[in-house]
Amino acid sequence: MSAAEKPSLRVLLCAPRGFCAGVVRAIDAVERALEIYGPPVYVRHEIVHNKYVVEGLKAKGAIFVEELHEVPAGSTAPVIFSAHGVAKSVPEDAARRQFFAIDATCPLVTKVHREATVHYKRGREVVLIGHAGHPEVIGTMGQLPEGAVALVETAEQARTFTPRDPGNLAFTTQTTLSIDDTAEIVAILRERFPSMVAPHKEDICYATTNRQEAVKRVAPQVDAMIVVGAPNSSNSQRLREAAEREGCRHAALVQRAGEIDWNLFGAISSLGVSAGASAPEILVEEILDAFAERYTLKVETVHTAHEDVFFPLPRQLRPDAAE
């Protein structure tokens, strides 16, 4: 198809999109460990929820395991904990096995862990708003003894939740939730339990918030929306949901260009594109290239926030660590 025959497609690129500071830090931690210590470097759980990133690190010598017992006994290779955070029992297990453990938990997740621990020490029952089974939720609940944290996933659960002591509650949230869904759940809980203690600062992280706001701005202006991200990425799923909520008729979560359903995306005049916090920009470019084969693109970037957040590497991987 010649350029003259291609239909025109207006593309609105959401900004911010893609990698956040916590993801950059976690990926850099694996790459730096490989540079310093050489392969293999073991990583417990996917370092971030993105197959392309994980495969790239595997090619450099990273070995991904789900549990520490998969790391050979007596190994002196670094063992890195993923950005999502881990239960307290994991570093304890690593110490028992005498592994060289490096914690790449996002500092904003660590903040939630600390908040939950402080509330528990002050005798409060901790309510965690989040999704059961997500690694971050498992890690946060695993900071405290069994039964100390009550998980609330939905507004319906918030209406029926029965605490041990209604006057002695505090809540924290997973960092990658829908802003709107979480606000609804918090409002219900606060109405039922007015004395419930809130986080000092919002637990939903800046990157999740900024990416959702950008999608909300773009979604009503386009025929369809593509979010680049993995199906097991919570923040990516929330972006797709945000687009649908804002009235976008076709919103799809896509990992690679090969997953695009051209029956859905073949007859549109405008397209929004965003990417979850664990999706690299090269995959956004791959998606745009796929559309450029079928359309003459007119690309505009819609900026809703400026991000300059930076997190230093884990202490063991900093240049001064050996001094």
C-alpha cells in the first residue's frame, strides 16, 4: 500500500507512560549485579511484570526463580528480590541459606510495608486495599503475623467488612490500584469507621496516578486505545480500565505488535497509546511501527505531568559499596 493510499490516523501518545523510577531501579539492579559479579544472577519472581524485559535479562545471564529453594545450595551468586516486594520470611530464608541477597523492592512499596508495621506496633488492625494474589499484596501482608492484615478488594467487601475493633483501624493500599476504585472503597470504609487512620501520604504511587490521569485525558478524544503492558501487570490493567471508564469504545492491553486485533483496530481515525510502568518504550515504538504500515500517522503527545523521580540503586550495588 503506497503512502497515498493509506488512511490517516491521529495518534495521541500519553505522557507520562512506560517505565517508572522503581522499575528503572529494579532493572538497573539486575544489570549492575551482572556487571559486577558476572552471571548467573538469580532473581526471585519476575523483576518487573514484562516478558520482553525478563527475556532480555535472561539473555544477559539472569536466572528467574519463583522460590529460594530453586537457587542452588551454597551459591555465592547475588539473589535479587523483585520490585514488588517480598514477605518478611523471604529475606529471613535467604539469610538462613547464607545467600547474598539484594533487595530491589520499590521504595514506594517499602513505604507501605513500614506504614503497616507501624500501625501494627500501635495495636491497630491493618486494612490493606489491593488485589489478592498480587506479589505486592503478598509481600505487604507478609510483613505482619498471619491475620494481622485484612484484605479488602472491592467496594462490596468494604461495605461488609467486619473488623475486630471498629475504633482501632488503619488502612494502606497497593501502589498500583485504580485511583477511582480506591477512592470509592476508602470513602465507604471512612463512612463506616470514621476514626480509621489514613496514610500520611497517598499510597498509590505517583507513576500509577500520572499514567491514569494521562489516559483519562486522552481516552475521550479517540476511537480506540492501546495500553502496552503485560496481563499480569496491575498498573497496566488499571490503565485499560481507565480508558474504558472514560468512554473509549475499544481499549486493549497488548504486549507486542503481534497481538493487535486488526478487526478492532483496522477502521479507526484516532488512537490513544499508553504503556504500563513496566513496559519499555521500544515496545511502544513497535506498536506505532505496526500502525504506520497501515496508516499515515499524525502523532501528538499529550502531557499531563512531568516526572523527575529517581531512586538510587540498592546499597550493595552503588559505586562506593566496596569502599
